[in-house]
Amino acid sequence: MVDQSIAGLVKAMANASEGDRSGRARIVILLLCFGLAAAMLLSLMSGASDASAVSVLKDWLLGAAPSDAALSARDSLIIYDIRLPRIILGMLVGAALAVSGAVMQGLFRNPLADPGLIGVSAGSSLGAVIIFVLGATVLAPVTTLLGTLALPLAAFFGGLASTLVLYQVATRRGQTSVATMLLAGIALAALAMALTGILIFMADDRQLRDLTFWSLGSLGGATWAKIGSVGPIIITALAAMPFLARGLNALALGEATAGHLGIPVQRLKYTAIIGVSAAVGAAVAVSGGIGFVGIVVPHLLRLLIGPDNRYLLPASALLGASLLLLADAVARTIVAPAELPIGIVTAIAGAPFFLWILLRKRGVVDL
Amino acid sequence: MIEVRDVSIDIAGKRIVGGIDFDARPGEVAAIVGPNGSGKTTFLKALSGELAYAGRVALNGRDLSSMKPAESAVHRAVLPQATTLSFPFTVREVVKLGLVGGRSGALPGEDARLPERALARVDLDGFAGRFYQELSGGEQQRVQLARVLCQVWAPVLNGKPRYLFLDEPVSSLDIKHQLIIMNIARDFTRRGGGVVAILHDLNLTAMYADRIFVMHRGRLAATGSPQDVLSDDLIEKVFDCRLRVGVLPAGNVPFVLPQSSVS
């Protein structure tokens, strides 16, 4: 099976016409699948405890009676109820952020668009913080009605509102100015953060502590219940994005030309905005502010396989998931037994990378 | 057949184009000429479905305003004045975007080879692997034309003619490529399609246009064959420039006309 697909890929490479990077893109996607599997294994095996994923897996696969039943029960608890949900949540969040970044960049026709940089995440955060702080008092009827969905839904509407405002402000006649987009994003983020600040001011001590750790970004506290509430949202949004790929490719030529080619541009834009808001909202709701995944991942991949969204979107999902798992592994082990918020890790790695992109693009991007 | 009846276009409350009656027939190159700011591009944008208009436009007998983007994309392809790309696409990837609607009209199985064939037609053989952003303005314009040709590769589809809308297709090209591009347009009409082109070069217009539409201050100043339209009076009135048609320069001043090309 694998042999066959590799043979097919080699054939595709040999027949590839000049300027056609689809063969290379398929190989990269295949490698990224292996990379993700490796990142999952690494993640499963590393952590503050010495629980051995290998022995748990061996027990599970072979059905052998464990030599030390008590130790084995503890290990399997750590693996199944702590590390595994965390890995799955990390993959969902990483894929959601990376694909959202790629889609926003296609939508704004701009390689610097990123949910975190231009205020979408700030809008989502505001939505989430409203539920954090007011969920038990003023908004109690809403939270009881929606249950665990209240948080991701609030984050979704926060993200949606800021994306819509941003698009209206930054786009004129189908062209987005980089400067306007970044500045409008800064203004929106500032507004959202100010409103968030008011809520934080109102919060009590316990809420304050929860909020602080949440806003730094963390996959800690991942549970199967959380996966149950945001998993379906993220998976639905991610599953819808590939249908946008061809339209986003055409959009690279400009809105008017995409329309001439037969793309229903308005529908494409609104689907993309809603999909991105849902994915980012859900990711922010469970993991707080994890930045730079949405800009670093698509940018690296464009260097490798080109900007064709049919390959860029799935590849971004795979690389985003893998990188977030690795970042989380670093966050969990570097100061063990304590752990660093993962948002700090992605920002330390991502911010210089972003500056590097700006440096490379200086003169190319019209700021 | 493209029929335009009494079309007016307002932008931000200001009338840019008014009262246009216009026909573009299959088998003909229809050239729109006129001074800068006379409303040529605005009119072409309305014809492409990009701008709202008052009046009636019918594309092969169907009302344009009732057509979805995917439907009008079957009947016509549009070449804008200039296209900038936001991402590093290769030339082949750009040309292939012309096939996104999937109605090139080429024989089954031929679509995969169309980008190379279209590039060869616009004299860009061997450019498929280059990056679009690294090309000169004229080369980029020809890449876009190759993309447009892919979209309506067959000039007639299911018995209906298809159209090329070209906004200044030769403005950034050298004389050799001006002739190549205009010959592509003429060839498209000879095989049953139609062409609507905005042109600035009156000599090329006289050489290639079957019908000229002269625009002046948002209105049609004249319509007809090159022989009928291109007169001293009209040029003086429309272009505000005292020029004489068919007068050779004096003595030893060299001049080069596209009409002198030996094929």
C-alpha cells in the first residue's frame, strides 16, 4: 500500500511538468504525516512523570498481564486521561490555528495575515473572557443552556465580529492594504483587550488566576470533555476549508479576476470568514493565546511546496499539529515538574521568525 | 452575440458612462478606443459583471444580471490591464488557474497540456517554471493572456460563441508581441469566437478591428468600420488633437507601421 503510493509519487515526479509543484507537494504531505506520527509518539512518551507509554502500549496491544499491576494502572491513567487528551487537543488546536492562518492569508491576499496578529484571537479572547467572568452571574442562564459549548461559541462570535470589522475596514475594491490591515488589527486588538481588561477588573481572585494562565496559552487541563465540546467545531471547520482551496487560489489574482474565472467570490469570502472564526474561536476557548502558529506554518510550507491551497491547507494542518505537539513537549519538560505556558514557547520561537519574514519582504511588501 | 442597450454606470453618485448601445458579434474584433478617462475600462468592467449598471446587457441571448459567476465564466474570459500576485506562483500555476472553471472546451484529457500550449502561443515557451513575480511587465501580461486563453480555449462551445474581453492587451508589449497578441485575437474570431478589446494604438486598431467604438466623455462618439470612423474630424473632436489620417511624414523622417509586417 505504502510502496504503491510511493511508486505513484515517484512517477508523478518524473512526469511533472516544469513549474508544476504538485508532485513535490504530495511527497511533502506524506512526509508530514510521518512527522505527525513521530511527534505524537514523542509527546506520548515525554512528560513530568516517568510513566512509560511503551509498556502501556505493549500491555494494551499484547493483552499481557502486567508485572506490577499498581504501577501499570497509574501509568495507564497518565497515558489515557492526561497525555492522550492533551495530544489530541494539541493536534486540533495546532491544525486549527495553522489552517486558519493559511486561509486568512489567502482571503486577505497577504502573507502577513494571522489570526493572532490582526485581532481575531483578541476578539475570540474577549468572547471567552465574558463567559469566564460573567458566566456564573449575569450570563448564568446562557451558560446553563449551552453547557460546555458556551465558551467556544462566545469565542466564535468574538472572532467573527472582529474578522468582519477588519475585512470591512482593510479591504477596498477587492484589494487589502497591508498597512491598513495591520493597523486596523492593532486597533481592534486594543479595543478587545481594553474590554477584556474591564472584565478582568471585575473578576474575583480565583477567576483572575484561571484567566492569567489561560491567556498565556496552555494545553494543560485537556480533558476528553473539552475535546468533546470543541473537537466537532474544529473538525467541521477544517473539513470545510479544502472546499475553499480552488477559490482561494483564484483569489490570489484579485477579487475581480477570481469572479471572471467563475468563482462566487462573496460566498467564498463569507465561508472563509465564518470557518476561520469558528476554528480560531474554538482553539482560543480551550487553549488561550497561542500565537504565531498561523503565520509560521503556512509561510514555511509556501517556501517548500508553493502557494497552491489545495496542498497548502492539508499540509498546514499536519505541520501545525506537529509543531504544536513539539512546542507542548518542550513546555512540559523544560521546567519539569512545573510547566511553561505553551503560548510563551510559540511566541519565543515565532516572533523572531515573523521579524525575519518582514526583513526578507522589506521592499516587496508595501507597508 | 453581446447586446448592450442603453447602459449607464454610476460610481459614487457620479455618472461615468451613459446611454451606451453596443453590439459585439462572433467573428469580429470590436475595438473600444477613446482618450484617457472616457469610460472605456468602466464600461468593460460592467460588461464583465464587475460593476453594477442600469440598462440591459445580454450575453448569447441571456441577461447578464441573471447569470452566476460560473455561468458567465463559460461565455467569456477577461484580461485586466495588470495583475499583481500576492504569493509566489510559478508561471504554469498562474496559467493553470484559467482552468479552474473546468470548461476550457478542449478535448477530454487535453486540459493538462493546455498551460504549455497557451504559453507557446503567447511566445513564452520555456517560461512555465519561472516565478511570475520575477517577470517583466510585458511578460506578466502575456502570462495572463495565456491564462485567459485556457479559460475559453475553444472559441465555440456547445454551438455558442465565446468572447475574449481584453483591456489594453498590448499596452506594455514590444511591437513583435503586439502583433503576436493581436493575431491571437484575430485568430480567435476567425474560429468563431468574438473579441472586445480596449486599444490605444490607432494604427493597430485600424489594422485589426472589424468594428470600432469610439468613447468620449462616457458616451459613444462614433461606431463603425475603421474606414468610416477614423477621420480627421473625429480624431480632432475626441482626442482633442489636430492629426491627419493617412498623411505621411515629410522627407526623411522614418516611421514604422504594424501594417507593414510581412508574415
